[in-house]
Amino acid sequence: MAAGPHVLLSQLANRDKANKIGHKIKLLRVDKKLKQSEFAKRIGTQQGCISDWERGIVLVSTEFLCKIREEFEISLAYFDV
């Protein structure tokens, strides 16, 4: 089964991690003045996924963290994962 754009959360520890990563994703996106829909199109996902990540509803997959890293030309260390 192929990995989806996010992993459903099942533990509170993952919720905290998702919140922290989501907040950092939003900071990057807002700094570049991108709407969620524009950002989603650039990395090959849907606007709803971006919303879920930024709100800490789901944890972004490694695949999409790498796409975000490439889009913003940052290190994965920025996400502290």
C-alpha cells in the first residue's frame, strides 16, 4: 500500500509533534505569501491536506516533508524530526 500524504494520529505524543511541524509549515507558507491551495498544487497534494497538517490534525508523511523541504530550500532539521 502506498503512503498517503499524511499519517492518522493515534497517540497524544504524535499530536504534539504534528502541531509543532504544522505550525512550522504554516510559518513557511505564510512567509512566502502562498495560499494553502497554491502551496498544495506546488507540492502535489490537496488544500485539505495542508489545512490538516497546519492544524495538527494529521502528521505529514516523510515523503511530503521532503517535498516541502525542497520547495522552501530548507533542511529537514528545521522540522526537528
